[in-house]
Amino acid sequence: MLLVGDDWAEAHHDVEVMDESGRSLAKARLPEGVAGMARLHAMIGEQLGEDTEEAEVLVGIETDRGPWVAALIAAGYTVYAINPLQVARYRERHSVSGAKSDAADAHTLADMVRTDSHQLRPVAADSAAAEAVKVVTRAHKTLIWERTRATQRLRHALREYFPAALEAFEDLDAPDALELLATAPDPASAARLTLTQIRGALSGARRRNVAEKAERIQAVLRAEHLGQPEVITAAYAATTRAAVAVLSTLNEQVKALQGQVDAHFGRHPDAEIILSQPGLGPILGARVLAEFGDDPHRYTDAKARKNYAGTSPITRASGKKKIVVARYVHNDRLIDALMTQAFSALNASPGARAYYDQLKTHGTEHHAALRHLANKLVGILHGCLKTRTCYDEATAWSHRVEQTAA
């Protein structure tokens, strides 16, 4: 068995090869890319000699994605993606000086794999289809987050010089609001907007009660409001035009990526099972699949999946003191999707609603109750994926009905 520590950077990798006794066999700084991977294979081959088929190579690295990791897995190596915080704590076990270098980190990673591989998680063997879903869903969600940030920046700017716009437009990132702000980004030009222009923007955005809303918007824009000097207003108007252009582009790309999410998710074999879950549609279901992955051996049981999801609580006990708290270290994208599913399931599943109401009756706050419900739904999803069956309301919540009756 050979243990390999790989401290990666954008342009190079510091690598150390170690045997089972902890003796360093080889060290090198390898370039990123095909040349570096070839040299790594050569280093490992020199140490293995004739026993390449029976040997086992374990690699520790602080990432679980990218072409380099994919090449390591394709070569047949067992790759452990180690959290940088774990590496820092392991380093402190053997040195208190605070010294740090890339070569020393490679040694630490190799030693961690040698001593603690039974505690580490190998990189999941997700399919290429699941990885493709992850790529498009993460990009789609990132653009949504960016749109929210851009909208908040626009709102802050309008509050400084054009407060009437905040009163007139309910959703600043909506197509009608963006069209009107692009046409009239300052109070004077907005006051000159005609009902025809406003109706046209509202109709293009497929709004209801166009005539009534157009009159309300015009009245708000023509009312008296506090403002800024003309030169400052002109400067703010220029920034608003830029912000509107950015938001319009983000809206277009969010819509385009949504189509890609639908297409990739629809082709995945787990899509039918995931879509059968209460509260999950194509977009939310794709996010859940992307973050959980589709490796059937990744989670040993439902508890392991719940722990990875971050919905299950953790217990801190010492002596007579024992507290149970929520997990604050988790996959933000996954927990966001699961909490949204739990909220949607309140209307889609009578069993989920009954469980939530029971928690509320016992004094659990709304957010905590949703987290408990999300934890239950993760367990149900695990069972459905394990047995390759779609969700059934009676089966999923039958144990709750029996407990209530008892």
C-alpha cells in the first residue's frame, strides 16, 4: 500500500509518497495538467515495481472536484477529499510552532490517509449524468443569488435619490420594472411617463389589472418626494442604467439555465423517484439530486444521509450536561433546497402537515419544525432511492398514524 499526500494549487501540486510505516519515499512539485499527472504515475510506479496490479494507492487531497481528481479516480486510486480544517487540526497535533509550507501539508495529508483513512470519506463515485446536473444547478442557483445581490444594490441606490420608484414597483427585478427604469431612471423623466408607456411595460410582463396598476404607478411617480441635487441625480441615474442592464442579463441567463436544468435532470434515472417526493419539482429536485449525488453506496443508511444533509441534530454531552443543537456546518445549497421542500410539503402532503402541526403544538418554533420535517423527508427519500420505489403518502407516514393511535 502506498499513501500519497497532494497539496494542490492552481498551477502546481506538492506531492509526497509514503509507505505504511510512515517513511517518506518520494517528494516532488508537479505541474497542473497532463504532464504533472504523468510524473505522478511514474513516481508511484517506481515505488510499486512489479506489484502494480495487487497494490493499493490511497490519495489525500483537499478537494473533491476538477480534472486532476477525476484523473486520479480513473487511474484506480482511492481518493479522500479532506476538509482543510481537518488538515489544520491534524497539523496542530504534531507541531505547535505554527510553521506551515506546501511540502509539509503534502506530508500531513499522506500521514492522515495512513493513520485515519477509516475516518475519512472517499470521493463519491457519482455518475457523469449526476455531475452534469450538479454543474447546471449550481450555476443556476448562483445566478439567482447574484440577481438578488444586484437587486439589493439597485434598491439601495434608488432609496438614496429616487424613493418613488421603490413605492411604484413592487419587484425591482421584474421585467416591467426594469423596462420602465431603463426608460426613466430619474424622478423627472419618470414623472413624464405616459399611461401608454406604463401599460405597454405591464402588458409585456403579462401583469393583471393593467389599467388599474398603470394609473397607480403614474400617480406615485408624479407625486412629490424628497430628492437630490440635479448633478447627483444624474450620477445616480447612470448607475441605475448599468444595474438595470445587469439585472436584465441575469434574468435572461437564469431562464436559459433553467432550461438546461430541466433537460439534464429529466434524463437522469432517479428523476422519477425524486419528483414523486412531496414539495419537489424539477428545479428543486435537480438541486437535491446534485448535492446528494447518485452513488448508491455513498450513504450506508438514512442516518448517514441525514447527517450529510445537515438536517439531523447533534448532541453535546459532558458529565451531567447534555444539549441537542442544530448543525451549523452543512452544505448551504443542499440545506436551502431541503428547507424549501419542507415548506412546500406542508401543502402537498397531509402527513407532513400533521407532523409539522404536532411539533408546533409541543412548542417548537417554525424554523426548527421545518428542519425536523426536512429531516423526516430526507429519510423518506433515502428509503425510496434504496428500494427504487416512488413516494407513497400512506407508506411514508403510516408509522406516525400508528404512534398517534397508540
